[in-house]
Amino acid sequence: MSKEVKKNSFKFNPWWIYAVITAIFITMWFSGQSRWVEPTKTSVSKFYEYLNANQVEKVEIINDKTVEVYLKKDALAAKAHVKIPKLDLLQKPNLGPHYTFQIANNSENFQAKLDEAQKAHKLNSFEFKTSSEWTDLVGFLPIILLIGFWIYMMRRMSGGGSGGGGTQIFSIGKSKAKLFDEKTDIKTTFKDVAGLEGAKEEIQEIVEFLKNPTKYTDLGGKIPKGALLVGPPGTGKTLLAKAVAGEAQVPFFSLSGSDFVEMFVGVGASRVRDLFKQAKEKSPAIIFIDEIDAVGRARGKGNMSGGNDERENTLNQLLTEMDGFGTNTNVIVIAATNRADVLDKALMRAGRFDRQIYVDLPDVRERAEIFEVHLAPLKKVEGLDLDFLAKQTPGFSGADIANVCNEAALIAARYNKTAVDKQDFLDAVDRIVGGLEKKNKIITPEEKKAIAIHEAGHATVSWMLEHAAPLIKVTIVPRGQSLGAAWYLPEERQIVRPNQMLDEMCATMGGRAAEKVIFNNISTGALSDLEKVTKQARAMVTIYGLNEKLGNITYYDSSGQSDYNFSKPYSEETAITIDKEISLMIEEQYQRAIALLELHKDKLNQLADILIEKEVIFKDDLETIFGKRPFDKEVHSEVAPEIV
């Protein structure tokens, strides 16, 4: 038998506070005003009687028509003025005006009589005033502006209208999570998530638990408290969380980590409590916190605000809600971040986020699946090769691929095509990777020759080295900040050996080496090349332990703690050795590239001439000049652009 809950008929309305404060302000405003009693109407003849009887203090003529009469204090006690109230509404002496009347257009005669009365000391003063019907409203303007500004500030501080019906100031500690109804709002399923096979497989068990929890609890298993999705931006972490909610058919609370943080102390912790309270009432449910590093950053790092830090208080409350005495059953927290290294260790431990699922960039097969999803709404030509498109986009995330498809459609529309073809996608990749083509960029013939030699140097050296990635496309068309670009076809490797890294460094230095061989001079065009080889050489020496002089030692800190240290993890002598070894390694590969190009100088010039003529050359042009590569292997390849 259920108990009937008696509802309270009295419901507090926050607007009452606004009304009370408004009334107080209005009272304070009018308390300084003297006109609380309307003056009594009289006639001109009666006024002259009062004037001759020496009872008038002063007279005000408004707009040359209306006369307001102020009597002397002792005159108010006379029987003739008994009808005039002695006190106003606030029980203060009635200071006037006490009488009012209208005069005709002959105000000059009226003024003359007032002058005579003033000279006879029967009138202290008189003055003319100008007034309009808006005068009284203007008097209210400051108080109206003050009240409006106060209400506006209250709404802004409480979240800019997040609550309804003017209750924002009282809902400031409420959760800002958006609730998606599982029956109407969430339509995303795992079928809509292309790629991410490993991540989907790991997170599938959470869906199964929410659908059929008894299957696990009967065996003594416990609900996983949460799953942390970690990966680069644009890889589909939020989409995967929506798919989990769509598959599980449960309420889905979605919010960002920054939604907890406010300018008021204690608001973040209050919102965490309210969020879990709402989720528990609708359990089983999912809470998705995007960019959790906004509140989950490791405590004590970079905290200069003292002990009472609002972000730390919010994190402490989140830790308690996820695995404390107040355990929330059937509520699973899914969080996403691309900065897992800065999260607090207490948040990462088992029992809170039981699973850390790495959502990596898609490989060539997964990219083809993502292309298939994003190409569905496009009008494309028949027989478009998805595998080819996937090979042209190495290192692209799902968001990048969506951008490529959209950019290809825009390019096709720009040229008035009826369908998007292969060339539109290639142009879109060039546009996204290299930037907008600079058709109006002025390049002298000498500069064009230097750029062609530079790019031909990359092509020649990479074609001659076994472990260097061969070029399949070279262009000297300026794009963005670059003057030319080269697309590689690298072999997919799980581990990299020193000779492979050295070959790549030698190919990267091929551009500057070609300038040295042909012109006996170098230029600033090799900036990106130098940056790349310096990073590679430093990684070989300080991270991977591939330098014989320093030996098997690394200064890499995977925990990220070294970011907060003010000192290097090695001595000054070791730093000098590291710098020398890096410089020596780069110089060796530079001289090696020069030697290779001296050996094939004629072919280098031939390739540069073709590049100047066509501006874009492909793998077939290289095979025509150099012949087949002797160490080519059939591999699943990907194209990687190099911007110069």
C-alpha cells in the first residue's frame, strides 16, 4: 500500500524578492520627495485675498498657466485653510504646494501684481518654471535602471538564463548537464561509428551491463564505475559516448568539465552532487563528462590560489561520488580527454575509471570506413575508390576526414560539377594539408628554379635510399606559408631501427643538399626540414637511446612530471655532449645527401626541369628518369605530405 504524499500548497516564487526589493527602492526614492499630497484647487480672487492677508510664502508659475501656492506655516492654522492637511502620507509636515489654480493668457498683469506684493513684503518670492508630462517619468529612470541592472547581474552570475521562470539565482548550485531522452533524443548507435573497432569492443561490455545487469551481478560481478576515453582531438570520443547511450537505451547526461566551475565558492561541488542525484533517480543512467581535465587536473600542480581552490573542491566531490561511502549504483561515468597525463592519480585508479580506452587515429582500413560514412550524403561519381582516398589521408582523424569530404563538395560546386570526383578529393587534401593555393603569389624565375631544385633533391635522395619513404607526388605550387610540398609513401612500421631513421633524415636534408650541389649556395627554404631532422636527431639521442656515445639511456618521462621541473635531468657536461651528437648526426646525413646528389646531378637537373614545366610531378615521372626502385616492396602504404 503506497502512502499518499501530501503536496505543499504553498510554493515560493523567487520573483517576490524582486518585488520587495523594488518596493523598498521606490519607498527610499520617494521618501526624499515633498509632494505627497495633491494641492487644493482655488480661484484667482481667493489667491488675492490670501496674498493681501500676508499668508503666502512663495508662488510658482508653471508653463505660464498653472500657479502653485505655498502658504506660510502660521497661515496653515487659520480657519480659512482648515481643509488643507497638516501632514502628508508619511506623517511629515505638509510643505506644499497647498493651492493651485489656472491663469489666463494675461500673465504679464499677474506678474505685475506679484511684483507689487513682493515690494510690499506680502510675498517672499515667485518664479516661473517649465515642465512637461515626461518630467515625472524621468525622475523614475535612475531607479528603473538600477533595478534592471541588478536583475541582469543576478542572471549572468547564475549562468545566463540556464534555469526557467526567473529562478536562476536559486539554481546556481544545480547541475548544468543536458539530459538526452533515450527514446527520442539519442539515435546514434555503433553502426554510425565507423572505425574504432578496438574501442567499441572494449566499451561494449558497459552497454551489455546496462542492458542486462543480472547477467554479471549473479556471478558476483560489480558495475564498472566509469570508462575514460583518451585520444587525440577529432577521433570520435564524444560520438562513441553517444553511441553507448543509444545502444544501451538509458538516460544520458552530457556536460563539459568546465560546467562545474563558477566564480562562487562551493558551486562546483554542489553541481556534482546534484548531477549524481539526478542520475541516480533515473538509474540506470550514463553521465558523460567531456574534457574532464578542466576539473580533473592533478591537485597541487600549479595551484597559486591557496588552499581553498574551487577546482580542487569540485574534484574532491567527484572522487567521493564515484567511489565513496555514497556509492551510486547503476550510474556509469564516461569521460573524455586528450590530456590524460595531467589527470589526478586518484581519479585514474581502478574503482573510479575502471577502464582507460585509447581512441587512436584511424588506420588505412578504418579511414576507408569513415569515408564511406561521410560520402553517403554526397553526390559522387560512380566507382570512387575509397581505399585510394584512405591512402591519401594518413594521420587524419575522423573529424579531418569529414572536413575533406565537405571541402571536396565545395570545390566541385565551385567548378559547377554535378558530382564530386577523385580530383576534387585530392584538391581538398592539398587544401587542408598545405593551405589555400596562392595563385597571385609573385615568384621570380630564379626563385622558382631554386624551389624546383629543392623539391627534386628530396625526390632524388628518397628514391635512392632503401629505408627512406619514396615520393609519389611533388609540387611547387605555393600554398599557405609553403612554397612547395612533397607527398611520401611510407612503409607502416611498428618499430623503427637507427638505419631507417638515418635514411629518413638524409632524405629530409636532400632539399638543402641539392641547393648546395647546384648553386653552391643555400637558402632559408629548408626551415621545416631542419626542424624535422633536429627533432628526429634529438629523439634518437635523448629518448630512444640510439646514440653510441651516450649509450642506453633516456631522459623521457612518460608520466609528464618533468614538465613541472625547473631543471634538466642531466648535467651541463651531458647537455654539451647531447648538442654535439645531434649536430654531428645531422651533418653526417647532410654530407651523405650531397654525395648522392653529386653522383646523380644530371638526373637531378632533369627532374627539376620537368617540375618547372609541369609544376606537379608524380611517381611515373620519377620512374622514367631513375628507373624502378630496386628495393620497392608491396606494402599497404600511406601518403604523408612534407611542407617546405
